[in-house]
Amino acid sequence: MDSVWKADEEPEVVSVEIHYEDNWCMVHLKPVHLNTNDPAFLKDYVKMTKLHGWDSTLETD
């Protein structure tokens, strides 16, 4: 389990793409619900997950 997720959280994997020739793997997760609409908190959360190597369609800049 990636350390970005707390011990009681276990995100559901929807699909996995593995590209052996290009040496990369993409994991698609079920949407994560954070129980807040605070834009600053959401941007900080996405920035933190990006530090762990995850990507997001949400712009944080």
C-alpha cells in the first residue's frame, strides 16, 4: 500500500494499464471522497498525492 493512504483507507482499483515497451504502468482508482469542498484543502491534498508519484486532472497551480 502506498503511504499516501491512511491505514483505514483502501482505494479501489478500477483498472490497470501496463506498457512494457515504454516501461510504465497506470493505475486508475475509483474516485476518492474527502468530505470537504474547501478549495485550498483539495489543492493541498492533490499536491501531496503528486509528491507520492500520483497524477490528477485537477490543476493545483
